Amino acid sequence: MKRIVLSLVVLAMVACQKPSTGSFGEAFDAKGALPYTQAMDQYIAGKDTVYTIQGKVENVCQGEGCWLTFKNDSNEFLINTREKFSMPKDCKGKTAIAKGKFITGEEGEIEFTPTGVIIQ
């Protein structure tokens, strides 16, 4: 009986884990994705539009999987889903492609709010 219960617990844990790659949030076409630094330069220059950006995941939220960061030199850039969807917690080091908009905060910080993310 203990083996059956243990097997069911392990099976339930495995079934609840998110895969470390795939699509999260709204589905979108990743063609034409720009490096996030290039897209951010366009945004700063005044082109406020929907962007498809890509980068290497530096960090990811270990609580709910609601944000991740890309790294450029020594700076990290935040991609924040605002808890509309979650991403896998073990995607660090993978390539991510996100579709959404840049947002400038009250203190001038820029972050990206995606409608969807693809982890490769």
C-alpha cells in the first residue's frame, strides 16, 4: 500500500511540473524577433509598438515563474508577465522569445510586458 501511495505522489509531482521549453501565454509567430537591446534602442528612439524580442535567460522567478531577465554586459533586463501567465522555473540559460510592449516606469526604468513567451 505504501508503494502505491508513494507512486501516486511521485506521479502527481511529475504531472504538475511545467516543461522547461515551449510556449507560454498567448501563441505568436517568432519570426523577425530582434535582440532585445536592438528593440529597446528603437523604443527609446520613439518607436512605441509591439515587439518580438529574444535573449538568453539569466534569471527566472522561483516563486510563480512570473518574470525572467535577459543579461546585457553587467545589466539585467526584466520581462514581467504581471502574473498573467507563468513560465518554467528551470529555463535559466535557454533562449527566450517574447512578444509584447516596453513600459517605462515612473523612475525611468524600462521593462517588457509580454503577451506570450517561447522558451527554446
